[in-house]
Amino acid sequence: MSIFDYFRSSKSNTASLAKERLQVIVAHERGQRKQPSYLPQMQQEIIEVIKKYVAIDSDQVTVSLDDSDDCSILELNVTLPEK
Amino acid sequence: MAEIIVVTSGKGGVGKTTTSAAIGSGLAIRGHKTVIIDFDVGLRNLDLIMGCERRVVYDFVNVLNKEANLNQALIKDKRNDNLFILPASQTRDKDALTQEGVQTILNELAETFEYIICDSPAGIEKGAQMALYYADRAIVVTNPEVSSVRDSDRILGILQSKSLRAETNAEPVKEHLLLTRYNPQRVEDGEMLSVADVVDILAIPLVGVIPESEAVLKASNQGEPVIFDGTSDAGQAYSDAVSRLLGEEVDFRFLEAEKKGFLKRLLGAK
């Protein structure tokens, strides 16, 4: 840093931005690692079944698997269209 | 019983081979019989960093294929009698490695060596998985930079799922974080992730912080592991890391920026 830098406006802290971005992506990727490999395909097939009966988009369905201690919970969340 | 330590990172160019050479040499200097294996088949470089590139006759793959025995392929270091190098093949590719073959060689080495250092290739493919499969401990080499930290987390996931210890539900591979190319001044200026940031994200114990140093390039130019340069900051930081690997408690050094004088500040000198 030289004398000229003192006249510049406040420095941006890019390191804290890097940390924030990393925390988000690393948490996301760790979550995916724990998923069984069949989950994406199962999710797709569940969506197909629902689509046979109700007109929905793929993004209106979320499937998630939570592992807590000795109990696994498969959560299926479907947003049905308004009539 | 020999201890197998893999030096890995996911990302390339972060200092795996430099670290393997330094840590292996450091263990040998402390009197432990150590062998460093280059797992980077097709892109061998450990020989250059160790300064024994002209003494390579047989390699890892020759031993795997029984074209040579282990003693013919092992290169004894000229500086230290406890230190040996097993070079990678330069003419083959990573498919030349088989799990059974690697296991046979490691078992044979374990009869005579205390420490077996496996210098992993970059990536998460077969070569890297082979290097970490039999590990008891892992040194995860990371730069304070987003892509390196993310890739380190990836390789930690692989250590926790695809190593022999993970597959057999044995005690997990012991993980150690080694931060390299650390620049305390840039951390102070808010331009670089700090040690605490990286430890926070990866959540594994820290074994060493190697400052960004001119000594590292000088060492590789000469084919002499940087730990032999006891006057350099990087050499001393690696030596501290070896102590911690051996279970000693050592304070971390080189984490603070050098205080600059008034004139230096004014002129913006580095």
C-alpha cells in the first residue's frame, strides 16, 4: 500500500465475500454428498407420477432426505396450482 | 507398523509435491525411515523436486508389473540415509495402477519403513483415489483461495467415503489441513482468506501454515526440498508441521504481516 492508496475511498474486503460464498457452496455440496445416488432419479419419477394427475411444473416439487441419528425422513413438498 | 500418509488436495498446483518432499524429508531428518511415493503416473515430478531425476531407472509401474523388484526401483536420498523415493512412471497412464498391485507394494514397503508418504496427483479420478485408498492419515494441501478450498472439501468427502477405512467402517482417516502460499499482508488488507476462515469452512485440524516464500522456488530450482533450508521461513514452517504430525505442540509462526517502517509505507515497497 502506498501513499496514494490513502486517498482512495474505503477498501473493499473481498476476503469476507470469498468466505461467505464458500460457506454457502460447501454447505450445499456437503448436503448433496449425503444423499443416496438414487434420489435425483426417484425425484424425477415422483414428479412424473404427479404430473399424470395434476398440471404442475418440475420446480413446484421439492424432495429432500433428512438423516437425523437413526431416523431418515423423506420429505415431499408439492405446490398444487390454484383452481 | 508403517503409517501411510497421503498428501492430497483435489486442485492442482497448490503444493502437493513440494509438501510431500518437505514432510518426507522432515520425518527422515528426525530419524524416521521414510519413503515418498509419486502416484502421479504420466506426470512425474517428485524426482525433480527431490533432485534425483537422473537416477531414475525403474519406477512404480515396473514394480507393479514385476519388471523390477522394489529395491531396484527405490532411490536412496543423497542427503539423508533414512529417505527413499519411489518414482512414478513417465510413459504409462494412471490405468497402469491396480488396487491389488498398490496394496502389494505398500505391504512390502511397510516391512521396512516407518512412514510411507503418498504424493497424490491432482483431481478426484482414479489416480487420486488410488493414492488415498490405503491412507491412515491425510494431509490436505490448500491455498487460501476459493477454488482450492472448495476442492479440498471435495477430497475430504472422498476420504470419508471411498478410502479403505471408510469402506470397512474402520477408524476414519485422520485429516490434517496444511495451508500453503499464505500471505499475512494480504490477509491483513482483507484480500485473502485467513487461516481462521479456512479452518472454519473445512472444519479439520490445522497441521501447518506455509507462508508464500521465495525459498520454495529456489528450493525446487535446485532439487532440494525446502525443509533443508533451515534459515527460510517456509523451511521452518514445514519443520513445525512435521513436529505437529509427530504429536508435538508447536506455536504457529509467520501468521502476522511484517511491520513496515514509515518510509517503506510511504513508498509502497513490498
